[in-house]
Amino acid sequence: MTPRFQRTVAIDWSGAKGKRHRGIAIAEAPGKDAPRLVRPGHIWSRTEVADWLVREAAKEPTLFGFDFSFAPPIIDRGEYLPGERGVPGTARAFWAYVDALSDDEDLGAASFLERVHRRHFYFGAADGTKADFMYFRQCDQQLNRMGGRKTASAYDAIGAAQVAKASFSGMRLLHRIDGKVAIFPMDPLPELGSVVAEIYTRIYIRNAGLPGMKIRTRADLNAALVALGSPPWRGRGQLDDHKTDALITAAGMRAHLEHPKAFTPPGLTPRVATSEGWTFGIV
């Protein structure tokens, strides 16, 4: 790892309703050591994750990654929510907008999707043709050009992944930590200190040469880690895809830091940076 960051941390996120979420897992990859789970038996709340991150960010320079969209697409259509009045056009202002209009517990955002701006999100066949709702950011389109599987749209509110709920609850988290930790690429990359970035686990599973499947066994996990230049996992306990996603991504982020354009990928213009953001790992 370059001297800039002393560790990478991957947070497998959840937009589910409720106060605590079994779908959240956190892993860290310090130095050149094997990645490890942070409080592996703990059931996290989103608020707790936010507060933990701010404390940890002050301890040592760390690159934190969250697997949700930091903003919806706007470049192609010119608006996040076309036809709505009073919706801001930059990511940071949009985080505040989402936070102000969501009354869910623990940084949830289901009310924003289900009531406040319901017509923009796809919940099922009653809404019409799903393709009419599926819009993508510039970095998502770049991933497709690289041969990656198409990422889910931030307007997709159906299915087990609940991409929209995860992303919009994540935007509330970003608003909570805004000004306390640098958020890439909405903030310029600072010379010192910790940084928060968007991640996508499938990138690193693909980089490891494994098919786009859920990893649930120690053997598959360690095969991915070794392929990413990491020592194998030495932890104990039962694995699930949330934990393995976090472990693989923490190692993958660390490996990607060596890429000369890790933070300056082609396509990341100032306008894209402040409005849509970019997924760390897409170059």
C-alpha cells in the first residue's frame, strides 16, 4: 500500500427498515496484513457506523468504502428527479435534501422513496415498464464499457438488494459525516487524513478472477484474497456473503491504491465529481 493510507476499510451497507441490521458488515485491511472483520458478532445500526467511522478516521489515515451510490444519475437528464421543484443539482445539497425529507429511524430513507418522490422509483409491475426507470451514472456506463456487469440503478426499489433504499439511506449517512471526513470525489482528495469513497464489491471479485457469484466459503474467500495479493483470512466463525464482500473489498481497495489513476480515472470531470460521484475501482 502507498504511504498515503495506513489501511482500507470496506463497509457492506444495508438500507433495510429498522434500528439494527444484520446486513451490515465491516472489514479492514491494515498495511500488508490479512483483512479482518471489525466486531464480527456485532449487529450494527447505521447511526453507529457513522459515529464509529468519524472516530476511526481521526486515528490514522484510512480509506473507507461504502457499497451504495453516493448520488443518483444527473448528467444525462440534467436533474435527479425530473419535473420536481426545489430539488438541488449537486450531490452535497441533495444529501441534505434527502435527510430533511426522510422521517425514518436510524438514517433510513424508505419514506423518501415510498411517499415523498414515489413516482420516480420502480417498486413493481404496477409502476409500468421497469426499463423506463433505469438510468445510470457516468461511472456505471464506464464499468459497462470495461465489460463489467451492469450495476443496479439508484431508482430500483424492488428486489432483495433494495439498491434505492441502501443508496438513499447512505446519502443520509454522508450528510451526517459531511465536513468531518473528506468524501471522494465530492471533496478534493486531501494530502493528509482519511477519505470516504464509493465501492462496488463485484469489481474486486471480478479482479480476483472469480465469476460474479456470492462468496460464502473460506476456500472461495481465500482464493479471491490471494488473487488480490492479500494473505488469506485467518478469522474464525461462520461466513456469509456480507462478511466475505467486506473482506474481499477491503483487500481489493488496498490493491487498487497502487493504480496510477485510482483517484483520477478518465471521465471524472469536475461536474461529474460534484453531482454524480464515482465508484473507486472503475478506471
